[in-house]
Amino acid sequence: MNDHIPTYHLRMFADYDEAATEVFCPEYHAGGKAVAPITIPYRSDYYKISLCLRGKAELKVNLQTSVVRPGCLVLVTPHIIKQWTHIADDYETLSVFFSSDFITANNAHVGKLGFLLNPTAYVLPLSAPEAANIAASFRFLQQKYRTPHANRREIVKNIINGLLYEIGALYDQMPAPRPVAQPRGQELTTAFKHLLQAHSALARNVAFYADKLCVTPKHLTEMVREVTGKTASDLIAEAVVLEAKTLLQTTTLPMHQIADKLHFADQFAFSRFFKKSTGLSPTAYKQG
């Protein structure tokens, strides 16, 4: 077992395509060996959207398991801990990977694509006509991605933007969507979540993140609440608890080493925090 949660980077696909620093669009994927171990908990610095064409898989997102079947759309974001606990040999998908910077730099209307920041579902079953439409867009993207052209990057960017708006409309159909936040709030919350991914084990106060984002703690809390319905402190605590739960579930580290990895003063401070947040002691959770 690993004693830490690795972060995978989009550039790891560079062996397949030297341009895989902001976008990677693989051929049909059926079985085969993954570029990096995905059967263990991991994070990523990229988004991935895929459509299941055949077979079955099980994806655990933040310790919650979803089943992926044909016709399911899968959204993987940089801010979550994911783990593929089962992938059938005949599992086949259409996929695109892209960096956060790609969306921020190339999509001026990112505020209208709130599903990327705060998805209501990471696995979204589609109707047959919906799946056929999304599959057609994926195939068009694949074709243009592999066609040499002086303006290839701009062409691909615009096709991906179109695909995202198609997918956003599917998410809009889901019950009780949150009110759309202002683009600045979306951008600030995205930046905050990126910082959480990097620093939640070390920093557990809002002021630390507000300082790095050049805003006041009050402003950060207000913007995060507007976008997510939760305060910045809530998200910090959730990130630490999620990291702790993952380490408790998937490693054999003794409690004092987990406390040390999460930068608590000692095992007892970690246990108090964990029990206050979950209602269980770390030992009880691990044994549950």
C-alpha cells in the first residue's frame, strides 16, 4: 500500500502526444494498461471527461462509489480524490483530458460552466439520444485533434468549448441546480480549491488561503459560500477529513504517522479534530 496520495499530471501523456500539456484526446480506449496506477487513490492536475461506450467500471470519488455503464458520462476534476476500483476488460470510452489553465485562458464564459467547479454528479447516466450526440462531438474532436493544421489549437479549443456547453446543458437538467455565481466567485473558488489540494495537510486556517489569493478572509468565505453553499472553513475541514479517511482506509500507517503527515501537533490533536468532524475516533472509523 502507498503511504501517500499521489497527484498525476497531464504531462504524463507526453509519451503519446508532445502537445499533452494542456489537452490530450486519446483514441478509443478499451482495456489496456493505464499510464499511471489508477486503482489506488490519487489526485490529478487536470480535468477528464469521458463517455462509456461499452463495458462497466466502478469509480470511487471522495470515497463514494459510482458504477459506470454504457451511456454514462464521467467527469473527473482536479479537486477530488479518485480511485478506479474495477474496470472490466471490455471497458471502452471516448475521452478528453484538459488542464485548468486551458479552460481559464481559453474560455471567457467559464462562469457559465459551473458544473466543472461544483458538479452535482461525477457519473451522469444519459439517455440514448443524449449519449449519441455527445459521442458524435467526441469523435469530431478526435478527428480535428489528429488533423495537422496551422490553427489546430484554436480549432480544438473551440470544439472542446462546444462540448462543454453541451454537457453543461445536461447538468442543467438535473434537479435543484444552484444559482449561477458570478464569474469572479467561480474563479476565486477554483483557485481556492487548487490551493486546498496542495496545502490542506499543512494549513487549516482561512487567512492562509486568503493571503495567497490576495483577498480578505471575509471576502473569500463569502465567494466560496456563494458558489458552493459552504464556507471556506467548511471546505478546509472537509479536505483534511477526506485526506485522513483515505489514509486510514488505504494505508497501514500507524495513527501517529497519519497525524504527522497531516501536520497535527500530535496524535491526540488529530484524534480530537477527526472526532469533532465525523463523530468517530480515527480508530473507530478504521475498524468500522
